[in-house]
Amino acid sequence: MSALWAALCLVAIFEGLLLFAAPAAWKRTVEQMLQLSDEQIRRIGGVVLMLGLVSLWLVRGG
């Protein structure tokens, strides 16, 4: 369970780092995402999810 909390904390750190380091770029990205359809966002989310799962599998010694 502590590994889950550590992973969630790392996500928060990376999200905060992006907002801190490049707020204007983050705003532009969000504006561009608002122009996408729900299906396009769902596909992007699926790709990111799969990349995350494969990366986790490789890191954990797959």
C-alpha cells in the first residue's frame, strides 16, 4: 500500500513541476485539448494508460 501512496505522490510532484515550470505552455495545452472530441481524448488516455502499464511492468522487472 505504501508503494501506491509513493506513486501518487510522484504524480503530484510531476504535475506540480509542469505547472510551476511552464504555466503558459500548460494553459495552451489545456486550450488545445478543449478543442478535441471526447473520443479523441479517450483514445489519448488509453494510449497513455497502456504506456504507463508497460513502463511499470518493465520497471518492476517484467
